[in-house]
Amino acid sequence: MNAPAGSAIVSGLFDTLRDVLPIVVILAVFQFVILRRPVARPARTAAGLALVVVGLTFFVIGLEEALFPLGRSMAEQLTDPMFVSGSSDADGIEWWQYYWVYTFAAAVGFAAAIAEPSLIAVALKAEEVSAGALQAWPLRIAVAIGVAIAVALSALRIVTGVPLYALMIVGYVIVIAQTAFAPRAIVPLAYDSGGVTTSTVTVPLVTALGLGLASTVPGRSELVDGFGVIALAALFPMITVMGYAQVSELRAARAQRRRPLGSRQDGGAAS
């Protein structure tokens, strides 16, 4: 290990300890001062905290050394005028010519959501609590489709300059309308799906992509246009999950209406 890498790890460890310390202090105060009870399995708890600190440190270093540079590199290559239009003139490129950017954004959003540990945990718990009425895989796929749409729309927003608030307003109007008609049991889960999606895997990947696009598309600002991807990624899974529940409910209702007719026909044939 060279000296710069070693110093980066040591500095990262101290930064992570500083960030985690308030959480540890709050838990310790409630455990020892409010509850006045010892910690169960203190050695295991201490080892777990140490793993949290080390894991977060390497995670942050990995973001800075790999994901963010990779996102910027992919954005530079996908928005290169020679790749987009076969010409070095960036001013003559139309928004629709960035179709590979939108395709890549959707693919990254879908894959990141499918791999999201928080979403996996929530989907499995929903399947367990519902006694199998809600399947984990369809729920994960519905959420991933929402994230894919959100990241692709974010790429389109960066390319075209569409204001973020316009997409947010339209999205939340759809959510409010769906909330009135979606099955009541799915609404809280749909709302939570948007939150759990924007976690460990999705956030760094789509943020790197957004900042990379904003830094390479002519006339865009990283500060103004590069952020906002996470907001859309938290919004659209609510739409797709409630949409999935509404479609499933509609199909079940149609199957239920057809069943008595089939039973009568079977009865008539038997007689």
C-alpha cells in the first residue's frame, strides 16, 4: 500500500468516526442513562460498530476513487459529439440524438434498484407479512422500473434543460391521484418503496451519472442540473408500485367475473 492510499484510509477512518460518534452517543445515553440496562453481548456490539466504521470508510473511498470518476467518464463518452452525431459540432445536436444516454441511464437505474439491499429487505418482509400475497420479486421489479424511468427522465431533463420542479409537480399529481384509487394495503408500501430505493447502491451510481452528464452536456451546470436525480428516483417507484397493484387488482377482478360464467357453462355441458 502506498503512502497516499494509506493516508486516505486513515483520514477516512477519522472522518467516519466523527460522523458515527453522535449516533453512538445517543444510543449510549438512552441505554445507560434512560433505560439503565447493560448492553446485551457487548463484545459482539463493539465488533459490529467497528465493522460499520471500517465498511463506511472503504465505501466512501470507493465512491471517490471509482464510481464518481466512472460516472463522469461514461457521461463524457456517451455525450461526445463524435459518438452522438458523428460530427465535432456540439451545438447542432438535437435532444433525441442522445438516445444512448437515456438507454444507459434507464439500465443503470434498473440494475441499481434490483441490487439495492434496502429494497430486498423491505420486499422480503412485505412478502412475509402478507403471507405471500405480495411477492418479493414482482415488487422489486416494479420499483426498479420506476427508478429506470426516473433516471432516464433525469438524463432527458439535463439534456433539454426542463426544470426539475415541473417533473416533480406532474409526478406528485399522479401519486395523489393514484393514492385515491390504489388498494389501501399497497399505498404505505409504495410510499416506502421510494425511500428505500435511494440508498447504498442507487444513490452513488445515479448521482455520479447526473453530475457527469451535467459536466459534459453543453450549457449545463453541475450544481443546478447535476442534482435532483435522487428526488425523481424516490418519486417514480411510488407510481409504478401503485400502478402494479392497480393492474393486479383489475386482473383479479376480471378473473373473478369470468369464473361464474365458466362454471355455468361447465355445469350446462355436464348435464
